[in-house]
Amino acid sequence: MRRLSRDAWLALGLFLLLTIFTTITVVQQAQASLQDPPLASYSSQPQGSRALWLYLESQNMKLTDSVGTSFTVPTGVNLALVLEPTVEFTPGEWELLHSWVEDGGTLFIAGTGPVTINLADQLEINFGLVPSTEAAVSNQTPHLQTPPLATLENASTPFFLRPNRDDFVTLLANQNGNPTAVAFAEGNGRVILTTLTEPFSNEGLQNEGNAELVLNLLNGAPDVRGIWFNEWHHGIRPQAEDALTASNWLQRTPVGRALLLVLIVVFTGLVLRGRHFGRPVPLREDIVRRAPLEYISGIANLSRRAGHRTAVLQHYHDQLKRELGARYRLNPSLPDEEFINQLASYQPNLDTDALRQTLHQLSKTNVSESEMVQIVREATSLNDKFNCQRGLSLSKAGLRQAQASSRE
């Protein structure tokens, strides 16, 4: 069975990673699309507040949840409900809402999430936490009796409020006396803040006493003419703003997100492909040794291109004198004529004219390549000839010495 290559394993791993990531993304998107924000007026889920909408509608109250192309409070309302917001208020949005309250509107905030805590901090109120055993609340003012409250047994919250201001009225408190719902003036308007969220939900309104409690809290706004459910900070935006453009197509469409994911995977693959997973394996041609003749040929070609003909002739000139004078210990650096005379005194059969002519040819400085080759060939032949003559002379001298020894 053929084993998979390293690249094949890498491609398989990237494909599995892509599959897992796509599956997780699809599941998360499906869950997000199925789960509405908490206390959303359009949500029929247990933590939604569609039942509150219908309940207030049955009390002949004017309701709206409209959103514009930018955040603003609709006209004709004097009570704004901010129920467990999930999207942060920008400084401009909070300034607009706060100015609306100072002009005479009533802001009702209910929640315990990070956005609600930030809003409370803007109003100089902090949040605290108590054990669940101390989460029950009780009425702290006679104003919460329209309609009459039969019971508060089903209303509880582990969070309480710690106002850093002294102009508030405590509406509800826990067993330790810590406020869980307060009201205070803000300019010409009014703010009601509570940590109770369960009574406003679809599930919580089914419990006895919660509907009356919600009405009492909302009646804290004087002369309610219209109620606005703030869905802008539940992430609801007008349809026109969600139109696809060239800049958001990649982020908002499945095909665009898939393309982004493919690009990320391809980039990751390219990055990983550039990494070494071990020691590099040399190629065959890198480990085959070159023949010595290749180096000689390479040096010769370099010398030929550089025009080193004079240096080559000088080398053979010195080499010839060194080899000829080595037996007699003659100095090869002697001038040519003096060297020839001394060599002839040791070797009477020396062809001095041929040697003189050869040394003269080897001393030339401006020769062509063909002339250089011919001169070197003649010098080599002359050297071989002299070596043969010297060997023959040595043989004759040895023969004479042997004959003389035998006579004795």
C-alpha cells in the first residue's frame, strides 16, 4: 500500500480543519438566528417580552418599536423602555437619549448585563451582588399600589443598586434593605432603574403578581402618552442599512464568508509549506564528486580567458631550467647564457643551440595561443630528449665502471 506524502497529509489536515471550522460557524449562526436578544419586544421565546407588548396593548397604551437609519427617540412618546440592552451605547447615542430625558421624557432601564451597568454608571449608580437566598424584594413606597400589589413572592434578583447620589427614591429593596429599583429626576424628566428582569419576560409575566408590579413601575412615568421599546440596542437596524454593498458583501453573505475562509486556509497552507519539516535531503547531482580533469579544464579555461600566455611560457621556462639543472645542483635563476655554459661543462653532449633557442622562445612576451602551444610542445620534447641522453650517458659510465672492476 502506497503511503501518503507529507504534502498529501498537509492538504488532508487543512481540509479537515476547514470542514470543522465551517461546521462550527454554521452551528453558531443557526443558534444565533434561533435565539433572540433578551427582553426583545418581538420575541416569543421565554426570555422575550412579546407578552409584555401584548399586555400593555391590552391596557390601551400606544406602543412603538420603530428604528430609523440612525438612533433617535420617535416623536409622540414620553416613556422609553431600555430592557436588557445588548449593544453598547455610543457617546453620541447616550447624549441624545439623556437630552431627551432632560427635556421631559421618562427613561425606564431594566437589566443586569454589561450595557445596563455602563448606563447606570453614567447615572452615578453602581451594581452589587447578594446571595440568592437574599434575592427576594419588597415594596418600599406607597406609590407602588396602582394597581394594588397582591404579592411580590415571584419577584427576586441577586443584584442591587448602590447610588452615589442622594436625590433618588427607593421603589423596591431586597431583604438587606439594598435598593433594587430606584427613581430620580434628571432635568425636567425622570429615570427609573431596576435590576428586576424576570417580571418583564414572557415566562415571568405568567407568575402571579408580576403583571401588577410591571404596571406599577411603568406608572412611575407621569401622564404616559406613548411607550417606545428601544430595539436599536438589541441590534435591530432598518432594512435599508442592511443592503449589500461592495464593502460588506464578503462579511454578510455565505459565499463571501466562505471565500474569506478559503483565502485564510490557502494563506495558512502557503505559510506552512515554506517551513522545513526536517533536514534538507541533497539531490543526487549535489553529492556526485567531480572528476579531477574537470577542475584542470576549468582552471585552464579561466587562464585562457584571462590571457595568461606569458605567465604560462614563463612557468615552462623556469620548469625546464629547474629540471635540467637539478642533477648538477645548478641555480635555475641564473641568466640563460650562464646557465647553458655551466650545464654544458657537466654534460658535454648537450645540444646548446637547441636549448638556447628553446629558452629564447619561452622568454617571449607577446605570442598567440597557437604559438604558445607550439613553443611548449618543443620545450617538452627537448626536455625528454635531454633526459634520454642523460640516462644513456649514465648507463655507459656504469658499464665502464663494471668492466674496470672485473679486470681488477
